[in-house]
Amino acid sequence: MMSLRLCLLATCLVVAAYASKDGSNTQLKPTKWLTASDLESVPSLNDITWERLENQPLEQGAKLIEKIYHVGQIKHDLTPSFVPSPSNVPVWIVKSNGQKVDCKLNNYVETAKAQPGFGEDEVTIVLTGLPQSSPAQKKAMRKLVQAYVQKYNLQQQQKNAQEQQQQLKSSDYDYTSSEEAADQWKSAKASSGDLIIIDLGSTLTNFKRYAMLDVQNTGAMIGQTLIELTNKGVPQEIIHLIGQGISAHVAGAAGNKFTAQTGHKLRRITGLDPAKVLSKRPQTLGGLSRGDADFVDAIHTSSFAMGTPIRCGDVDFYPNGPSTGVPGSENVIEAVARATRYFAESVRPGSERNFPAVPANSLKQYKEQDGFGKRAYMGLQTDFDLRGDYILEVNPKSPFGQRSPAHKQATYHGVHQAQN
């Protein structure tokens, strides 16, 4: 089989030849935005590995992804071909104490329904979009799971904390109101629910599979399982579907499948750094978009690299703007995973409003307005009536949100650790 590089190079020559016949098309020539040496240096999909992308500096990796994306879009003839088998997609059902029940995509609905009390409160389903072999991805998912465990186990933790406070007050130790104020989670609103992780990212064992993922058919496969869930008594109004990277678009396709089959919409779909779609079928609309659920929101952290800068939801958040890397991320994989880290922080009880944002079209406009405007909060507590683009600034290290001082969060982070 001819390598992708040669195919793309041939495509460029055809497009360039066609453009030269019509002077009005000269600005569309690939050489206007990629030189011949750039085209020759674009590696084949087989030559790109996750390790390579993690070892390359952020800007270098971003340039590589941009080249692949732009060259691949010249004739839209890079057709998706990979759909994982349901029996090969790992699924974790995470209990409120952090314990995990392992199953597969083809049987997780039955397994979930067998858990005591499943579906009585909100159901959060997360589709991963990167392999767990990536250190940045592994850490991001661990933080997300821990955050939901803390959220769904909050009532018991608050009860334990109150008992500890009473013991302190009745002891010889001093207990001040400032210590109580520092623990914002103690007064946070308690909630319960169920968390399911569909580890689609584990099937994307190499970059070629990632690039060739059939978003529509994979999403339809996921959507069918959501239909099964609702047929077994889980209302669609309590389902929150979250997709990471390329799986944000899979989530959108799943939402479309669900609506087409049931006539109803999921409550919410969240895209965590929706990816650039490298391969898609001609004349098909692909990708996460408004209307895929009652409410669609997206957090963009690598729109200059693996992520898309295009608005995907009812409301889109761009930490530090759409054209630069989020602070602290050293490579393109880590930049994608930052959206998951931000969302995880917003899930932690007491930290729901750590990411205030305002409407803006660029970081420059945001700074000119000095961060003033209609206030919104990125993350779990995003208001469903929000529309448009919002920008905010974030910290390079955890805690990433700029609303709450670090010492107020550090106290809670050690309270409860999810079991691995």
C-alpha cells in the first residue's frame, strides 16, 4: 500500500495543477501554506507514535499535527476505517467508595443495572480518547475518578467531618472559625450518582488508529448502549455524557443515535478538548455540535494542536484563548489532558466555581476588558442557558482555577483517595 505521505503528496500535485488553470484559485494552492519541503517531511501515520508526541516539545508537536491535518483535508479522501469491537472496549463502573467493577462495552449495561441503587440519581458516563499508557492521560483520569468519588461520597464525608469537629471542640485543642472556612467542601451541596468510564482510548493503541477512528459508527455503537440503559429504566434526563479528545465527537454521534432511535435527547454532553477530525467521509457532517443533547458544552485546551478551535457546543470555553498552549503543558498529549484536569477540579465539592470566565473572542479582548463581563463558570456547574464563546485564565499547576487560593483546596484533596 502506498504510504500516506506519497498519497498526500500526489493529491497536492493534483490540486495544485487544477488550481493553476484558474487564476482565481491561485490562493488555494497548498504551496501558499505548505512548502514542498514541508510536504515531503510529513511522516506517514505509521511513523507517528504516542511516545513521539509526548517526547516532542509542545510547539514542535503542534506543528506536526497541523501539517497532518491540513494536508489530510486537501481532498478529504482519508477515509475512517477503525471501529473497535465492543468486547474489546474496557468499561469501569466506579462505586462511591472508589472500588471499580470491570466489564466490557458489550455487557456493561447489565452489570451496571445489577449494582444496588444504580440509576436512581445522576449517571455520568465518560468516554476516554487517549490510551492509559500516557502518563498525562493516566493522571488526568485518576483525578477525574477521584473527584467524582468525592462528589458522590460527600454526604458520608461531611458526616465524618462533623463528628471530628465535635470531638475537637470537646477536647483541649483550639478550634477556630478560620479552619472551618478553609474547608469549603464541608458546606458543599451533597449529591449522589453513578460513574461509568468507557475506556475507548485503550483501543487507540497507536496514532494511526486514532486518526482513522470511525467516529460515526463508533458513536452509533455507544449510542445503542445508552438506548439499552434507558430501556432498562434509566431516564435520559439524568444522563451526562462526557467525551475526551476524539471521543468528544464520538459522544456527539452517540447523542445523535440516541435521539434518532428514541425521539428524545440526552440531558448534557460535555466535550473535553474536542479533537481535530483527521479522517471523515465526504458529504457527512461529523463532530460534536449543538443539538446533540439538550445542552452541549466544550472546553478547548489544545485548539492550536490536536484540538479543534471550532465552536462545538452551546457554549465553548477557551482557557487562555484559542491560539496558545495552556500554561504548564509540555507536549500535545498533556495539552489535551488539561481539559480533563480542569473539569475534574470543577467536580470536587467546594471547587465548582473555581473557573470564572467571561465572553470574549480572544485573550487580548479578555485582557482589555480586564476579565469583566457576564460571568460564567467553566466545568460541572456551567449554566445550561449560556451561549457563545468564553475565555478565562488558568494557573500552570493545580489548583488550576484562579478563583480559590491553593491552601483552601489543598486541605480537601487529601480527605479521600479513590482506590486504584
